[in-house]
Amino acid sequence: MKKAKLIFVPSTSKGHLIPVLEFAKRLVDHDDRISISVVFVKLPSDPFADAYIESVKASKLDRIDFIDVFQQQHCHSIVDNHSQSIQDHVNVVREIHTPLLKDFVVDLLSRSRLDSVTFVGFVFDLLFVSLVDVAREFNVPSYIFLTANAGCLSLFFHLMTRQGEIRGSPEFKQSDPDQLIPGFINPVPLNVLPSALFDKDNGYPLLMMTAQKFKAVKGIVVNTFEELEPYAISSFSDHGNPPVYPVGPVLDINCKLHTKFDLAQREKVMKWLNEQPQSSVIFLCFGSFGHFLAPQVKEIALGLEQSGYKFLWSLRVPPRNDDSGGVHCSEDMLPEGFVERIQGKGMMIYGWAPQVEILAHKAIGGFVSHCGWNSILESLWFGVPMVTWPMYAEQKLNAFKMVKELELAVELRLDYEQLKVDDVVMADEIEKAVKQVMDERNEARKKVKEMAEIARKSIVSEGSSFLSIQRLINDMISNN
């Protein structure tokens, strides 16, 4: 029986690392031939990555090992320049990590020739697609693990097609017509496309480079499932695209707690939820980078209060310019008397929230979300209907897909971006969306419950994603 060695190269940010490592565990569980080395750059000031990797190691998976390139290279002069801006954070990750990973990959492949180690493929995170060229130099197949959805992948393919058709300056312009993108049933409005596509100097060239690398790999692994995005997945079979393997939903539904603060926060939250009636609470959470200024915080508070529903609100605000660091949340950003008025009706969480456990709780009846794809999959898995409030990156496109394409969510906004400081969602809008998603007669509630059952069936034996993983493994071994 032929052994198959894979090298995974993930980003260590939470939204990327968790699904990549969960997929690695699923691969080795699926086939005894598979072993995986996870190669990563973990900076000293990245406590989440350290804790999460240690938790995976503790599960004693004997066919997954971890190689920290930062420690291997002893690059102690590098400083983690993590920014509250998601775009700045992505740029820092690319600039700092890619050269280290490239050097390590070159050394690894050179030594493998001498050690007679057979690699059947690299699995690269979206942020490190530039390493596809390094693997090609050594004639090792490359695959991309996409933490986004099939609709997002269809956009990358569309960029390549559009590049060959358009004359003049190729970046998008707000005056352009709605885009007819294969993989989307409806024309896609310009205002739901990632803002980077309108940046001719940095964003657009970077996304075009990424799209070109997608065309150059042996296959693309997508964290979705066929029954959720059948139209998009069927569109990939033409135009000379690499094989696409929908393997999701890939989730960590047994999320581990990492600090004493997390544990204390969890106990407080779960105790409050246990006291609430079934499907009575609306949950608001906007991801690690989703934060609001004071005017928006006040409108959210008023909208929740006006809705009359109980709520659990995870609130982040921008960091202060002082020496204390971290994210500071102050009650003086809330309307006067709000904290006193919501006693027994609502609960505030300042910062981190145990999102998976919250969504799994019977008291949760709806979820106001930034529409990160991992959060969407978690919401679908637990059958919790969503209200869309995208913040950055491809989240507007995700919101468009959930509302207009799949009819699985309630629209609050599709085109919001947190960097637009003058764009404030008003209390009346928030009240209306909350009431709509919490209404038992809402059709999206029924559809989400049905999709939750389908999602769970997709990953078990003979399910669509189970069979897709088997096809991927067979293709990887035969491609070598």
C-alpha cells in the first residue's frame, strides 16, 4: 500500500488555521496511507496559534507533525506587526512569512531527494499561493485549501476570463455594470465585490496574481459542500479549470478554551443562556476584526432594545492610542441608562466569545454576523438563521450569496464596510432585521434547519464531501 506524504502550509490566523487543521485530521482519519507535516510561521506574540496547535498535538495524531519555521530559522529580529486593519494584517502575513516559508520549502525539497522521501503534494493556504512556483520547480504537485466558498472561487476564475477580454486599465470601477459571474445565478452588483478589486496599485494586482496561481495547481479544496452551492460547483467543470473538491463543512465543533479568562467568560455566558427560553435570544458577533465606533455602537444598542428580543452581544471597539494595548470596550459608548435597562433582557460580552458553543445552545434563535465563511458554516451547522452585516474582504459577497442566491439569511446590509466611518446602520434598520429573523414564520428559518441536516449528512460515509475527499486522495496519489 503506497504511503502518501503531504505538506500543509497554513496561515496561523484563527479563520484559516482551524479549518486547515481540521481538514488535515479528516484526511488522516479517512485513509491510513496519508501522513501530513504542517509547516507554519508562528510569531512569539501569537498566543492563539500556540494554544490551538498544542491542543491538536495533545490529541496524539501520530500521522500529523508540526514544523515551526520561525523557530527553525531563529529569526528573532522579526516583530509581529499585527494591525486592526484586516488588509494590513494580510499584507504583514505575506511579507514576513512568505520568504521564511520559501526558504524552508526549498531546503525541505532538496533534502527529500537525498532522503528518498516521496511527497505527493503541497496544500497551500490562500495567503501563500506564491509558493506554488517553488513546488513546481521540484515537480511536486500543489493544491490550494480555500477557506472561502465556491462562489468566491468562481470570482477568481472570472478575473482570469475578464483579464483577457477587457482593454485599458483592468481594475474594477464603480461605474462598471453588474458582473455576470459563472457560479452565480444572479448578476453580481459591484458594491458587493471585495474593495481590493477597485485598488489598481495593490489590491487588484494581488488578487490577479492569486487567480493565476489557482489556474496553475493540481486541484482546489473548498470548504463547502455540493448541496449548498450546486450551481457554483457545476460551473467549474468547463474552461480548463483544475479539479475542485468540496470537502466541507470543515469545522471545529469541539472548540477548546485556551485561557482562564476564556473559561470564566464561557461560564458566565452559558449560565445566562441556560436561563433563557428556547430560540429566544438573538446573538451578535462580528469576528476578530469586526469593530465599531461609538455612533454605531449606540445605534445597535437602541435597535436591540427597540426589538424587544433578548440578546447576547459580543462587542469590540478600536484600540486606544495608549500604552496598555489590547481592545478596550467602554460602557460610555452605550446610550445613557442602557446597561440598567437591559438587566435580565440582554448580556454584553466585551471581546472574545465562545461562538461555537453559543450557536449550539438551544436558547439562540438568530445570529447577526459579519458573514465570515467559517461563521456562516457554523450557523448553518447548528440551524441558526442569520442577519447579514458584512465588514471586510469577501464578506459582502458571502452576504449576497446567503440572501440573494440561497435565501438562507435575512438582509440587514450587503454592502457595508467598517472602514466607511460615515456609514452608520440606524436603530430602526437593526430592529426590523432582528424582528424578521426571530419571527417563527420566516422562511429562512425553515430552510436553515433543512440545510443543517444536509450538512451533517455530507461528511459521513457516502456523503458528498466524504466521497469528494476520497476522490482527492486517489487523485493526489495518482498524480505523483
